Amino acid sequence: MKKFRMGTPEMGILLGCLLVVCGALIMLIGFWKAIILIALFGIGYFAGTVDNKSGFIREKANKLIPRKNEPKPIDIRSEILEEQKVKEKAIGADEE
């Protein structure tokens, strides 16, 4: 499976074949039926690969719609910039 990494020729061939199959499905059975088939495949893949389904769904839902009482994540860059501004002001006050 190490061969199939993004940016390798093997991955290009794999994705090309996948798109050819999707195109053939659309031409043979129609657009909406192909979309439903792909969606059902995705649901089956999800059901077969994710161990903790309820925890996974809860985590993704909380990322999309955070709870009101939940604290906001800290933005490290803005915190560092604020600290630098405070230090610059302190240094400027000491020089005067």
C-alpha cells in the first residue's frame, strides 16, 4: 500500500481508473442512479471501516456545530502576537 500515495504514478492510474468507472456508470445507468450507488458505497465503506461510529459522528457534528457552552479553541498565533505587543509596550515604557 505504500505505492498508493498522492503524487505517485500508481495513484494517478488508480484515480484515473476510478473516474473511468464513474463515467461508465453515469453513461450506463444515469446520473442520479450513479450518485445513489456511490453514496451507498460510501455508507458501506464507513460502516465497515469506522470502529466507534457514534463517537465519530458526534466528533464530526461537534466540529460543524459547536455547543454554545463549549470553550473556543486557542489561536496560538494571535496569542503570541498579543504577547509580543505587550512586551514591546513594556520595553517602550521602560526606555522613557
